[in-house]
Amino acid sequence: MADPSSYRPQPGQVPDSPGVYRFRDEHRRVIYVGKAKSLRQRLANYFQDVAGLHPRTATMVTTAASVEWTVVSTEVEALQLEYSWIKEYDPRFNVKYRDDKSYPSLAVTMNEEYPRVQVMRGPKKKGVRYFGPYAHAWAIRETVDLMLRAFPVRTCSAGVFKRSAQIGRPCLLGYIGKCSAPCVGRVTPEEHRELAEDFCDFMAGRTGTYLSRLEAQMHEAAEEMEYERAARLRDDIGALRRAMEKNAVVLADATDADLVAVAEDELEAAVQIFHVRGGRVRGQRGWVTDKVEAVDTAGLVEHALQQLYGEETGEAVPKEVLVPALPEDAPALGQWLAARRGSQVSLRIPQRGDKKALMETVHRNAQQALALHKTKRAADLTTRSRALEEIAEALGLDSAPLRIECFDISHLQGDDVVASMVVFEDGLARKGEYRRFQIKTFAGQDDVRSMHEVVSRRFRRYLQEKLKTGEWSPEDAAADGADAAEAVDGAGGAQDDGRPKRFAYPPQLVVVDGGRPQVAAAQRALEELGIDDVAVCGLAKRLEEVWLPGEEDPVVLPRTSEGLYLLQRVRDEAHRFAIQYQRSKRGKRLKAGPLDEVPGLGETRKQALVKHFGSVKKLRQATIDQICEVPGIGRKTAETVAAALARAVPAAPAVNTATGEIMEEETPAPAGTSSERGTDR
């Protein structure tokens, strides 16, 4: 725990101007990002008596080891820079909203020649019109099914569209009148795009004009005694009205607005957003966050708006944003929203009427979301905490291992030996910090040597990162038994930008997939580097025994133990990640096939040959002159490749004389071996 006075800036050193500041911990990780109208006044608040600070603020300033700032011209620039840094560094003490689920949107791919209506999730794409998000995908499909009668826009995938065009017959929707069948030329690309634009206009809330036009066409058809056409138009109008009924009018003045409500307690907060377009609720979404910083309702609203509109532009930002409390920098936030929309945006608190009543409804939804989240997470937090406590007790650790790293070795009968490292923090997987290794020394099926190598490499990199930050010196390296010259070379050219380093953070516990030999190898690697504050254990698959260094007998956890279950999850994830990497390497190696037998032909030129001709089969049919056209391939090499491929002509397949079918030949695995394995013991 650091003393804030040890890194407090000198008086007069901090400028009295707008800016963004960053607190870093002892490992140079950015742990908090904030903005201020006056950096001097804001930072002074952090360096008062720790006892007078909010508990969360006190935890942050005592975790930090330094503070730095960047001066900007305006508060709007500070808002944008703060958002960018929070997104880049993911600081642990900043509010992080996480979706309670993935919300689908109705998307129209206007960037295609024949626009398609479909359900989409995930990041938004350029040239695609989005409506929503909706609470459920089935709600989108019901709405689209009703609207396709009036707007028969394509909904099929690219494969179905291409297939229908090839055979000259539309799909079922084309036959029943719910698709205009552009695949077979029933409409031109221009006519189909006009249908898609009408669909988008209707979904955007411009419903009155279109319905009036359809009603006029219906009456005109009836007067001209075209009763079948009039009946179709009548049914189209009915379908559109039923689609409109699914989104009841909530604001009579056809307002485009987003309503944001917050429900909170001391530890967590839930945010709910209603998207109102054309006076109707077109979408809803919600977030839940841990209050890791001392923040009030206005601050939560500001963070929510940053996340909600940080990647949006144009009409995705509404004309009006209604909130329960105005942020401290409301004028700057309003300017930021206006810049993203391209026109004025009203940011205010509703005071009366329909908008205030709707805000109360959104707030009730936020309260229910927070209650539901707490119900779900209570069991989850309790289980994870109990699992970590059980592991600490079983292994004799001083505290619960909040960061666990697990290593596994994978190979195919001694070939393509690789290793994986997975990371779990607070009982949850941190996939962004997973790492994979290619074993450099020839270890064959010697998992013990491979484990020693990969653990040594991981923690040698950790020591190098300590050297970059000045926490470790070449003299320390010599004392610890590490290679100081290698450490210095590895630290050269480091970027001190606060981004997470590859191996900067040590775990409290290292888990290896294996028994006593693998555990001894990992422990020996740590001792050779002089690391004595990281615990090691192994989990053997045979009886799920936990092995500790230097112990003759394993630790046996009960089968119902939450600690054992967590260790199994960590081990299985490492095994999965290692197998995945090993398969990918094997696939790349086998892709070239006979080219592996060509002497002096490296992986780069193999891939160039296969990429140039498309396959080994086509390469085998090429002449020597054609092979010479590949960059990096001379005539002598081309002759060697052609000769090798001629020798490696594939044998003719066996044929069943009774049925005429080609028979597949099975090659049994050698006795006593596994055809594909990780580190099964």
C-alpha cells in the first residue's frame, strides 16, 4: 500500500486548466482515468488526509504509485480524451458498464446491391441502417414478418440468394409474396433498393405518410373495380397497423429521444435506456456496473452516455436525451453529443407530462434489473469466493489467489510441441491475457522439459518487465540467477504507454497440468530465476489429485469442493487452448503435404507456392517455367519441387467392386499411443 504523499505533485506543478489525468500503480498500469475543468483543484482533492476520503477513493490513491496529466484546450476535448483512454487502458477503478445480455437490432444492409433485412448483434458496420436494439430477437422477426407483406425486401443469406439465382427459382418467400425475388429478376436493383428505403422510412417513424398513400391507392383500385388489388392493399395496411401496435405510442408529439434511468445502491448501479423514435419505443437495453469509484448519479449518467454514444454518429444520436440528473459538465457533454450527431442535441431532465411519466417507467425497469442482477450474482460471488478460500486453505497460502495462471503442454506424438498459458482473475477467465508458446528446445514427448522451458520463459519476461520499470536491476538479475544480459536486451525500446504488458503481472498461484514431475519442473524454473513469492501446484487428470512441490503425497480435495471445481476449470481451459494451438500448427504444416520433403524449402516459400497455385494438386500440374514465376523460386528450386511432387503421386483410391464406391483407408494409431493428445497422464 503506497502513501499518496510519496508521489504528490509539487505545489504549482499542476496547471490550472482543463485536462485529463491518469493514476498508475507500481507496475505502471493505468488504474484510473479522470477529467477536470481545473486539474489543480481536482488533483488536490485526492491528496488530502486519506481518512477523509471516500473508501473507494482511498483504495485507489493508496494502490496508485504515480499520477500524470495531459492539458487540453476545452472541456469537450477532455471528455473525448477521457473516453478514449478509458476504452484503451480499461482502468480497474473506473466505472465499467457491462451489458446484462447481447441485444439484437434490426439491420438493413444498404451497403449491398440488394439490401437485406436481418437480425444483427455486435459492433455496427458502415453503410448498414440499424433499428433497435430490441429485447428479444423473436420480437424483430415477428415485426419483419408482418412488414414483408407491404415491403417484400430480401431477407435471405448470400448463399441462398446465389443458389436461387443459379437455378432460376426463388425461395419460398418469393412464391408466397413476402419477397420481391430480385434473385430471379422480378424487380430491378433500383426497384428493390426503393423498397428497402421505404422499409427504413417506415421503421424510422414516418408511418403516417406511407399509410395514407396506401389507403389512397386502395380506394383508387376499388373505384376502378380492381378488387383483388384493393384487397391486397387492404391486407398490407392491416399488417402494417399490427406491426405498429407492437410499439405503442408513448410520446404524442412523435419525439425522437433516448431516456436514461439509474437505480443504485452502495455497491452497484443499473442503467436502463429506452430508445423512442417517432413517439414509439423502438428499443431497450440495460447495463450493470460495480461502483468501483466514488461516483454519484450524475457521474453514472455521464459514463453511460459516453459508452452509449462513444461510437455513434448521425441519427444514431437522437435530438433529445432525457436523464435523471445532469452531469457536472452538462454543457460540454451537450456539445460533445451535438458534434457526434451533427446538429443540436437537447440534454435535460424531464419535469412534467408524458416524458416524466415515461422516465418513471424506465426507472422502474432499472430497479427491477438491479434486483435481478443481485439475485443472480449473489450466488456467483459467494461460490467464487468460497472456491478461492478453499484453494488457499488446501495449499497453505497466506491469502486467496486472486490471479491464477495455468500451463499445459500439447503435441502430436512428439511433433509440433506447443504450450498454453491461461489466466483467471477472481475466479473468472481473462482471455485477453492468454498466451501460447512454441517449444524452442527439442523436447519430443518430454513434457517435463517442456514445462520447465515455458515457465522459465514466462517468468523471465516478467523480470524483464520489472527491469523496464526500474523495480529490478541487472545486479538483482545476477543475484537471482537470471541472465542479466538477456534481460537488458529484452527491455530495450520499451513503450511506457500504460498498456498492459505481455508478462508484467505475476500470479499468486501457478497451476500446471500434470503430477509431481511437472510440478517439480515448474518449481525448479522459478527457483532458478530467484522467484520465491509464487505458489505452484499441479492437477493430475487420473484421480484429480493436487500435487505440491517437494511433497510425497498429493492433496486430495473432496469431489464436491468448489476449489477443486475451479482448478478443474482452469486446467481444462489451458488444455483446450493448447490443443487449439497445436491443431492450428499441425494444419499449417500438413497443408503443403509433399512440399515438406523438398530440401531447403522453408515455410515462407511453401506457403507462397500453395498460395500462388491454390493447391498442391494444381502445383503438381504446373510446368517448371510456371513454378519459376513464384517470387523467390529459382529454376533449380523449381526443378527440385517438380521432381519431389512427381515422386509423391497419390495412390489411386480403393474401390468397392460390388458398389463402385470409393473406400476410405483407415490408418490405425500405433499401439499404446494417442493419435492426438495434450498431456494425458
